[in-house]
Amino acid sequence: MINGSRWTIGFGFTGKTKGRVDDGVCRYATNRIVIQASHNGRFRSLEECVIHEVAHAVLPQIDEATILHLGEITAKVLIKMRAAEPHKH
Ligand SMILES: [Zn+2]
């Protein structure tokens, strides 16, 4: 549930912008997020794409540059935290 509505997310065809495959797309009309599969030429990590598109869905009024920054930073921090997480044996 996002902002009171049920959304779906999955892999699929996202479209192209200026000849390049879009990593993901947030479709407000149908409450659906589509993520490009890596084998179809996705540029960014899955983590970054999911964070980015979910952020668009949750915060539709926020500009693209801010959402791009959020996705980039959060994905980087996730990778560092994952590497630093202590493991129990
Ligand atoms: Zn975006």
C-alpha cells in the first residue's frame, strides 16, 4: 500500500528515453512500478531502481533530481551496511 492505494511492482518493458532503455518507470495512472531486467540493458542496480521508483510513488511531488540523488545515496549506503553487518556464527 502506498498513500492509501495498492500498487504492484514487477519486471517488464519500461520504454526508452532519447534512445536509451529506462531503468524503471512509475505509472501513477495504474499504480504500477515497472523495473527493467538487467539483461535488457538496465543501467543502475536493482536496489537503486527499486528505491528510486518507490520514492516517486510515495512522493509524487518531488523532482527527478532529488529522487535520483536519494536512490543513488541509499543504494550506496545499503551496499556498505551489508558489507559491514556483523554475522553471527
Ligand atoms: Zn525518476
